[in-house]
Amino acid sequence: MGRAKKYSPEVRERAVRLVFEHEREHESQWAAMRSIAEKIGCTAETLRHWVRQAERDTGRRPGLTTEERERLKTLERENRELKRTNEILRKASVFFAQAELDRRPK
């Protein structure tokens, strides 16, 4: 598997705009994507992902927008951190409770 290339946001925006502008000149949107992808140097599948996300961002297609995806990632990360913290606190409270029981005179 090859290394993923990074494309600038400007290249992505331009490629997506070109697909939307020229899709009527091709027999399908996929044909337009293949043609434009070849010209900008990415794969047609990569361009398809960019176009689908742009369609979600503009409301043309159902699904999470880029902003919503970022927010979801942030919330999931925070949730994982909180779960780890709660687990640490739970184990610490068990440890200290046991230490307190062991310390009491019998």
C-alpha cells in the first residue's frame, strides 16, 4: 500500500468545484471525477470522498458535516479520557478503603 499524499485545502476545494462545474459535460459524476482526478494527480476514489463530504457539508447529501464530525471526535476523545479517569479513581478508592480497613486496630 502506498503512502497517503496530503493535498492542500485549496487543491481539494478546487477539485470539488471542478467536479460540480463539469459533471454535466460527462456521462456521470463518476466520469467527471475520474477525469478531474487524473488532471490534479489524485485517485478518483480520493476525489469521490472529497465530493461526498462537500455534498454533506452543503446539505445536498444526508450525513455528518465536517464540523459535526470534528465535534463528535472531540466528544468521543473526552469521553474516553473521562472513563479512564473514573477507572483510576475507582481503583484508588478501593485501594485506600482497603488500606483504611487494614489500619484499624482489631
